[in-house]
Amino acid sequence: MATNSTSRTATDDLLKSVADLGACRERMSEGFARVIIGQGAVLDELLITIFAGGHNLLEGVPGLAKTLMINTLARMLSLDFQRIQFTPDLMPSDIVGMNIIEEDHTTGHRVTVFVSGPVFTNIVLADEINRTPPKTQSALLQAMQEKEVTAGGKTHTLPPPFFVLATQNPIDQEGTYPLPEAQKDRFLLNTQIGYPSAEEEQMIVEQTTMDGTPEVEIACDREQLIHFQNIVRSIPVSSHVIAYAVDLARATRPNEPDAMEFVREQVGWGAGPRASQSLVLCAKARAALEGRINVSCDDIRQLARPVLRHRILPSFVAEAEGITADALIERILDHVSERQGE
């Protein structure tokens, strides 16, 4: 009896926390809509990224308010925010910081002092991340994975929570350096931003050509955000849902013995285990943001494209035929069946 009572209490606490998260999501949606016209799907993926504790690579042509979206998100979460403009001459020390030699005025001795870079914040906007060489791009690898930076033989912990929200222009390839696969894999989601509708574009023009900037209110503070991240991770997931996520990730790999024929021909490199982890974690966040504690295969399916598109490398044959990663994911979703629940 005591065990059942404890279980019910834990479930009730989880339901209450998820309801609080849903209310936070509503406040953020309302605040976001005052600044950004449309782009509801993009906001959903950004919120999943934030509450799952990951990073996001946003792709879209210039002028789609990518920077404004991220800035607005930081303000609503009351988080410290730094923008790094990635350029060909940017150096790793411009991101993580550097050791400098200073004279200690009390002793007269020279001492080494670490001067932290802009990565020591909560939200880093890596603007046009593919405009800097791989040497500089790699400066973010440790920060994104371990949430710490090593310089001069000493490791410095980044302030929690920590997110990298990067942008890149998918059409202008002159003077750019494609992100290495290992770097792309560290992004939880790859969000694609499309053009607004005609009605939305008219509203954008009307709003941005008038005096004044819309104000946004804080919807969630730092401590609440960390609490919600812990709640998302504590949501249970059925084994058949996890199995479906694993099946989808494995189906992208052309060298598997049971790989589908079109995957063998059209996929040069498939998604690794981090894709399965990301599918499940993002599905948890999606369910929680919608006020649910039951994660379904549909949650996995809805997140397959942003989770997998940057982790699949189309083969030369696929590129020659104009087949994109999204098209391959669509076919994989059609061919991979859900497991039966226990």
C-alpha cells in the first residue's frame, strides 16, 4: 500500500510540474507572438531545444529574424546572452578566451590570468557559424558537449544552463566552410526556417516600419528552467517507443546488414547513437510542453526530420538526382513500422 501511495504521489508531482511547464510555454508563445510574426513551428522546436537542454542549428535565408528570435527567447528566459559574429578571421581565443600575463602589484610577480570569452554565458548566438574555418568552429566542441572549456591546461566550467543556437545561410556557399559531421552531430535539432505567408509578411512590414519595439515579459527564470529540464528527463518512456526511435536511427545506416536498398544507394553516411538519444529526449520535451507525461511514437515521428536531417549525408547518387535528407527521412518513416506496446 505504501509503495502504491508513493507512486501516486510521484505521478501527481510530475503532472503538476508538467502543467506548470505547459503554462510557461503558453506565456512564452504569447510573448514571442508580440515580437515575431508567425514561425510557430520554429518556436516549438526552439522550446524543445531549450527544455531538453540541447543546441540548435537554425537554417534560413537572410531576413527571416533568426537573430531576433534567439534574442527574444533569451529575454523571456532572463538568461545572459552573447552574440558571436563568425567571420573568416575569427580565432578560437575570440570565443573561449585566453590566458594573459599580468603583474601582481602586491608582490611584483607576474601571474597568468584567464580572461573568459563570450562563450561564458547562458545562450550563445553563433551567427553564420559556417563563415569561419573549422579550426575556429571546433572551439565550441568541448563547450557544447561537456559544458566546459579548457585553456592553458585548466578546465573552466560554463554557467548553467548553457545553449548554443547557431545560424547559417543555406544558399550562399561562397566564402563558407561546411560544418564537420562531428560538430553537426552535437546539435540536438536542425531547424529550417521558411518564408512567411503573404498575410504574415504584410503584418511584419507594418509592425517593423512603425515607432517602438514590443516589450516581452520574463516567462521563466533560470532556476525554473533548470527545474523544468530535470522534469523533462524524468518523464518515463515505454520500451516500444524507445525501440521505434532506435529503429529509425538504425534505418538510416547504409552499412547495416538489413539496410533498405534505397538507403544503401542514396545514403552516404547515416545517423549515430546520438540520434536515438535525441529523438527520445526531444519527444519527452514535446510531450511535456503539451502537458502530457505519456510519450508516443507520434512524438518521435514528428521530430524525426529536425533530429535526423543534419545527421544524414546523402550519397553522390542522391545529390545528383536532387534527393535531400528530408526526402530520405520521409521514405524511411514510410518503411519503418512502430513496435507494438507491451
